[in-house]
Amino acid sequence: MSKIYLSEGDILYSNRSTPLVKIVADKVGRHDFLLTPCSKDTFSIIYGDKKPHHGCEGNLQKAFLEQGLKLDGLPTTFNIFMNVELDEKGHIKVSPPRSKAGEYIILEAMEDLIVGLTACSALQSNNGSFKPIGHEIVS
Ligand SMILES: [Zn+2]
């Protein structure tokens, strides 16, 4: 079944329809898969910054380029713990994350991957607050 709120048991595919990652455990159950990563344009258009920084998109592009990978583009990212809701008219609202301290999501790679992680600095993406989120990569 197709859905926008991915959780336990769901698989994330590449933009070439290759299964990449399976969500094997998810104690939160709400993550965003609609919004693009923040970018220079995000900070210019939404926040009105006169000298916008490159945001998550720029961070990911730079990190992958340092690995010798030029990305096709980043139409969307899997935004773990980001709580984006739709109303009946299709309006998008970024609400406070549903996650609580100690809750987690476990992703299992289905093939060897280079994964980019970025801590978003956009106010709306973080509902106006910034808290550290831990991560661990186990092989
Ligand atoms: Zn961001």
C-alpha cells in the first residue's frame, strides 16, 4: 500500500527504484517524506534571509561530493522525527515532533550504502527549537 507516513516494515527506495533501506523498528511512527531538504532558496524565500546559507541540501551535496559522488538532485529526504501534517484541504503544517527522549528508529541497509545525515537548522523544520538527536551506525 502506498502512504506518506512511513514506519516499521516499510522500505525506502532510491530514485532508481532500488530498495535501499528497511525500517525494522520505529518507536515514534511519524517522520516526514514530503518536504525537500532546506536550501539557500528555503532561507531566502521562507525566512527572508538576505545572505542565506546553503542548509541541509548544501550540506548533503558537499558531503557526498567529498566522497566523489555528485547527486542527481534532492527532491525530498527522509526527515526522521519531523512531524508534517496535512489537513483536509492539503495544507501542510510542521508540528512539534512526536518523539520523546529515548525513542528511536532502526533502519536496516539492504545493500552497501553511503548515507548522509544532516541536523536541520531551519526554524520551521524544528518547530522553533533545536535539540540534539543521537545516531549510531552498526555494521
Ligand atoms: Zn534543513
